[in-house]
Amino acid sequence: MLVLASASPRRSQLLAQAGFTFQVHPAHIPEDPLPDEDPTEYVSRLAREKAQVVFRSLQAAVNANPASHPDPLIVLGADTTVTLDGAILAKPEDATDAARMLRLLSGRTHRVITGVALVTEDTVDVAAEATSVQFLSMSEDEIAAYVASGEPMDKAGAYAIQGLAARWIPRIEGCYFNVVGLPLSLVSALLALRGITA
């Protein structure tokens, strides 16, 4: 039984798009970076912690009634962040914070990093994918209008490449799906190692 430990509708859509059958059980954990934590280490840690929390929760139900869960439990966790000059740009706290992030990204190339983790009864597999994203310069009016749209508010780095922000992104280098929130080729390879294919 494959379980996605994420409340993100985008991750669910991507995993379904790739042909996988799964259940969704969101993980609720603190997502603050540790002091001086590297962005790749940060998303990898959160992906692992999310998957482990959900695995422990569901494994109790499996142990209580093994006959109702004949397939081994496998939990997929993921976390995405934006990083620029080594700084982590997570989800904005409010509109002012979103505008601050967009000013930082404007006219620059940044990286989007997604950590993914697969947790089973015996194993924990963790990996990460990075994509470079080029942003055009944004005017203050464009930033204000984009923030007012509400789209930036639950997105790492305060933008959605698959949404209105596409107009400011002329090119990327790497996996597009990673920027949306789930690097499908990496996830598919990890799942294949555990015997799960679409």
C-alpha cells in the first residue's frame, strides 16, 4: 500500500499523473529550518520526518488488523524549498513576506530543491532533486498584483511555476515537475527499487 504523506494537491495530481495508485495521509510537523541547515539537508530531513510520522501512525493500524492490509506499507514524503544565495525561501508568512521573496527572485536565477523519502518497515530511502529557475525582472506593480492574486501564499519561494508566475520564467534547467513539487522520475526510480511500478 503506497501512501503519500502530503496535503499538497499538486503532489497528489503529479503522482496520479504518473500512473500510481495511492492513499493520502498528510503529515503535520514543524517545518522550521535548523540553525545553519543546508537547503538540501533541510528538505531531505522534512521529507523523511513526514514519511516516518505517517508510517508510525498507519503501522499501528496495520499491526492491529494485518488481514485488512495484505500489502506492505510504503510511505512517500516530500518537501520543496526555494534557495537563493544559500538562503532558504520557504512558504511566505504573509503578503509582505511574499513580496519580499519575489523582489529577491526578480531578475535572478535560483534553485528549487525537493527532498523525497520512502519509508518501509525495514528501510528509509532519501534523495533530493535540484532545478535551476530563471526569473525575469518584475516591477513593483507586477509583484503587488501577483501577491494580491493569492497564488504565492502557500508556495515555497512565493510563486507557482504552473500558475500565473509562468509569465516571468523564460527557462529552467532540470526537472519541471520538481519545481511543481514532486520530481516524478526520481520518485518513480525509488518506488521501482521497492517493487512499486505505475
